[in-house]
Amino acid sequence: MSAANAVTHGAAMDRIYRNQRHFYDLTRKYYLLGRDDLIAGLDAGPGCNVLEVGCGTGRNLIAAARRFPAARFTGIDISLEMLATARANVARAGLADRITLLQGDATAFDGAALSGGTGFDRVFLSYTLSMIPDWRAALAQATAALAPGGRLDLVDFGQQERLPAAFRKALFAWLAKFDVTPRADLADAVAGLAAARGLASDWHATRAGYAWTAQLRRPR
């Protein structure tokens, strides 16, 4: 994403979430399914360096930091409005010493600089790629931020392939109001990126295709 497009996208996200950020977590828990399963599976042990791309309100980072108290966490988001809420939430949780929050473009951040030159042991994206116009670039950038032996985990909207067609149509129409587009070729993108970069990968459809999950693992 060019610098100009990043500014435009950031402004768009600020417009969408300027008011929604205040009740975002109360509503999203009913349909952003699989986030807690991803967090539980991070296996972020002592000294583990973890990055969330598109951290939003900080909800996931707080949950992960509580579950893995010996790990370090960084979150980036393009929306200053969301980051304002995230910083307040992290401070309220008493985790400001373990969670660093920064504004960043998911398609162009410097993973080496953010990690202190080591790369991240875990990178995760939770319902993020469906909101990023150049989502393939974001996926590639997140993968590039992995340390040797590191792992990327993601969960996002699937294609509702085993759910009623009427449900799929209604859900997609509603998501479009918030500039959210489930990525039909996500599985192919994960497999292609893994092949191009020598990574191991897994992809699964869960909840009758409501959510898709994937992992990309960098060898040591």
C-alpha cells in the first residue's frame, strides 16, 4: 500500500470506529468467533515476543498477556481512534509495561525494528485481513516479521460454505457496511506464500465455514 493509500485507509478506519470503538468489544464477541481459540493456542512461553497486526481495541492483546504472563507483546493498528481506546484499555488492565502499542500500516511496517532486530516468535491476525484492501501484502509483511522458528496464526471470516445461502448473503451484506470483505482465496494465498518462502502451512475451515484459520511456520 502506498503512503497516500495508507493515509486514506487510516482515515477511513478512524471514521468507521470513531464512535464504534466505545462499544466494539461488547458487540463483536457475538460474531468474531475463534479469537479466543487462537489466543489459547499461541503457546507464548517465557521471553516470547508476540505481535498482533491490527490490534484494534487491545482486547486480544490483553487476553493473551494475561494467559502468557512471561511473554512480551506489541500491537499495531492504522487507526488512531482504535489505538486511543487500546491504550486506555491496556492501562486499565495494568499491562502497559508488557504491551506496546504503535500506529502502523499492516502492509508496510518494519518488523525488525519493532522486535529489536530479532523478529517475532508469534505474529497473529484476528479478523484483520478482511478489512485491509491490500490484504495479500499485509499477510506477506506479517510473515516477514517472523523470527526463525516463529509462527503466524490467523482467523478471519470464511465463506460460510456449509451454512444456509440466505445467512451468507445477509452476513456479507452487513459486513460490507463496515468495509469488511471475507477473502475467498485466503487458503490459496496462504499456500502460495508458504511455497514461495519455504514455510510450512496449515489451513482449516471451522464452524461450518463461518471462520477460516491458518498457520504459517518459519523454519529455524
